[in-house]
Amino acid sequence: MCIIQRYAFVACSLIALAAGLHNPAGWGSRIYAGVMLLTALGGGSVAARQSWLQRNPPAVPACGPDMEFMLDSFPLTQALPMIFKGTGDCAEIKWVFLGLSIPDWALLCFLAIAAVSIWLVSRPKKAARTGG
């Protein structure tokens, strides 16, 4: 699950980089912001699930195969439920800062990215400048 969060952070970064290089106006910036919003919500949902698993660990921690093995060995429709089910490994808290674990911090970052994306999608259009 933590790998999926990393991929979501990389995707958000690449979308922001593409938007910055493209410097779109009007609907273009809203499209970039909308795609970033969807990516942040996806990453945030995975972070929320892992955070929940850390607070409510499975009764019997099962160390299942890693994500790469599952994606190579199973079709996506079977691999995704196994990934989101989580394992005992996902429930282990390895680092805490200010009382929050890594998935907690990731969730906060994804929520911040989503908030900025919502602001970019909903902000009013700039008025056209007149020469003068």
C-alpha cells in the first residue's frame, strides 16, 4: 500500500510539472487540476486505508506477497483487492512524528494537494488585460 502512495505522489508531481511547463490558460488549467485532484484522492484513499489498518491491525498478521509479485502473477481485477486488503506488514508502524505515522502524514499531504486542486478548479477566470 505504501508503494501505491509513492506512485500517487510521483503522479501528482508529474502532473504539476507538466502543468507548469505547459502553463495552460482557462480550461487547460482546470483539466490539469482535475486530474491532480483525482490522483490525490486515489492516493489519499490508500493512505487512509493503511492508516486504518495501523489502528485496527488484523487479528492474525499475514505477510502476503509484495505488490510487484501480485501484479505479475494475477490479473489486475484479482490483484487490486489483494493489495487493498492489506497484510500484517501494512499494519506495522515503523515511524512516528508528532504522533502521526507515515500514512497519516501522506493522507494530510494528499488532502492538501486535493484542496489546492479544488481551489484551482473552482477559482474564477481572470479578467482579460487591456493594453494601456
